[in-house]
Amino acid sequence: MLTPEYIAYATCFCLIFAGLSFKFRAVDFSGFLAGIFVGIPIIIFGGFRFFFILAFFFITASIATVFRYDEKKLKGKRVINLLRVIDTEANERCKH
């Protein structure tokens, strides 16, 4: 049942959820806006239950990203450096 009150609840809930996500740096400003504009239709057409499933995934993924972040960042730098070395070697071979 789609009522103006339900739409208002969905909007307020998405604003609060997106605001908390932005406050805790899980998203940037564009993620904040996208969360609002995607979250409202999800709640309206799928219901709060479906939204909570997606929100649970978002929360656990955000926590997993932060967990041991320094190690992941170091591994990422190693991969980027390796790709640069490979790219440099490939460019040198093409020049000859």
C-alpha cells in the first residue's frame, strides 16, 4: 500500500542512513546522493525488508573494507608497482 506517509518514511529513513554512511566515511558525497536516490525506490517498491537485506550487505562490506586496511593498502601498492614494471617493460620492447 503506497501512501504519502510511507513515501515520507522511506525518504526520512534513506536520508538518515545515507547521512550516517557519509558521517562514518563509508561513502563520499556522490555515494550519499546515490544512496538516497536508489534507496527510496527500493523501499517503495521492494519494502523495508528488501532494503534491510541490501543495507546489511553494505554495512558488512564497509566493515570488511576497513578491517586490516593497512595490510590491504600495502598489497595494493605492491600490485600497482608490479603492473607499472610490466607496463614499462612492454613499452621498452615495443620501442625496439
